[in-house]
Amino acid sequence: MSKPVPGKNGNKYIPFEDRTGESSIVFFTRDLSEEGMKKMFDRVGSVLTGKVAVKLHTGEAEGPNFLPRPWIRELFESRLKDATIIETNTYYEGSRYTTEAHRKTLEINGWNFCPVDITDEFGVATLPVKGGKWFKEMHVGEGMLKYDSLLTLTHFKGHVQGGFGGSNKNIGIGCADGRIGKGEIHSTPDGGFFNILEEELMERISESTKATIDHFAPHVCYINTMRNMSVSCDCEGKEAEPVVTPDIGILSSLDILAVDNACVDLIYSLPGGGGKALIERVESRHGLRQLSYMKELGMGNDRYTLIDTDNGDTVLTAAEAVKDIAPGWKPDRYNTFWGRNKH
């Protein structure tokens, strides 16, 4: 068999009007709060049945930017009383590399108000990758397979290798187990640690994601929160780059490609060059290949109808959604770890 070849143009943005194909629904609110989070959940959460897993990035110890625990606590108490956060150990050595260290980090970061299942703690399972060119199967945490539904609760931000971290990255890397699956995504056996980059990395992440969402379909939904968007991932913890990209809002959808693409479009549409830093990070890593490859794999639609839930479910363009964000926006002194912020 011939060796797979990565696609191209992962550094080139495709404007909305140049896309073709069907369209999906993406819900949007500017309300960055517990109420906004619940509102976005209520638009998509009806597909969740049985035993519900919630995939979110719980962050390295004392990281400043991950999702606020009060928001998630309120969502669990009001909507997800029997749900469980799921995580996996990391591929790199850090505060979540082993299960023991990971559990200490969860305690430090305040994820103690609901069960947290480190799904690769007791073993690894495989899921088929339908239509993949890099993988026929992906290794995931064995514990994930005991759940019936998946809520993907994502902090949208940059990523040092992926360009951006949306729902695709949250699942593709975050559900792969810490040794085998993440190793298959990031490294070739003869090439060294984290040696797979650019288009090939984006394709591998997307194939890993496809394995998980195919497993849960149709009982899977996505919420992306666009707040505290450093160019760094939450896996960089306290070493993350400062936040310079304006807060935007929260989005939800039943279509993973549509919700991630809508977030990217909002960044590109920010007035006065507000998205410059994050755009540079995305394009320099060829992160846009995540979107085009998800479309090639049939994972969703890159066209969508953006529903403004704050204003009677009117339809917005990405540019309209961010037009009132001042070009001179400056971040508050965020400190989500200690809980001192008004967002």
C-alpha cells in the first residue's frame, strides 16, 4: 500500500461565501455566564440519553484560562445531575501525566463537585476509524465505552501545534489514551517525540475525533466557549501566553464542523484586527486543515446558520455577531483559578 499523503492549504482561510454544500444550525449567545452556558446547553442537550460523559479540558495545575468551575458546577447541578467529566492522561510529562498526579491536579483546580473519570486509568480500547487514511482504529480510554452519550464542553483557544483548540481537538486528542492513542497522533516510531505537524497532524486529530463521535452518534453535542482565548492551550497552564483576543460568546451545535468553523469565522471577523494573534497562530500551524479535512471525512458542514439567541433567534453573520466589539478591547485581569472575575 502506498503511504498516505497529507492534504494542502491548511494555512489558507476559506471565506464563508466560497463554501459549498449543506448547512447546519449553530446557536450563539454573547452571555458569558452560567446562564449563557445553560441557554446553549438547552438548545442541543436533548440528544443526551442514558449515562452521560462530559469531555472538557480540566487544565494543568493552576492554569488561568480554562472554563470557570462555577459555570460547570451550575450546569451539572441544574442539567446534568448524574453526568461524569471524562479525561485522559497526557502524552507529555506534566501535572496530568500519571493518574495519581492527574487526580492531584483535578483537586488543585477545583474539579471536585462531580465525578471525574480518567478513562485510561485501567486500560485502553479501540474504536474503528471509518474512512480514515492514517488510521483504521484509534486507541481511547477504555472507561469511555461505558457511557451512552457525550457532551463536548470546549474552551475555544489557540494551540501550540494544532493552531486552535475547538471541539475537534478536545475530542481527538483529549479522548485518545495518554500513551498509545496520543502517541499515534503526535509521533512516528522512527521520528521522535511530537514530530508530526501541520496538515498531517490536523488530519490525525480529526480521524481520532471521528472514531469517538461515530461511536456516540447521534447522542453527541458540542458547546464552544470563546473566552480567555490565549494563543496557548490550557495544557500550557501558568505558562500560557497572555490573552489578547477579545471575548466573544458561547456557541452550541449538533454539528462539530459547523461549530468549530463558526468560531474560526468569528475570530477572522473581529473588527480592528482583534483576531490577529490567534489568526497568526492558526495559519502558522496550518490549523485550518482541521476544518477542510473534517468536511472531507463527512463529519459535518462548514456552512451554517448562526442563530442569535439573545435577540429572538434572528439570523446573524459572523461579522454581525462581533461588530460591536471595540478594536481597542483589553482583557480584564482574569484569574479563573482564584475565581476573581466578573465573567
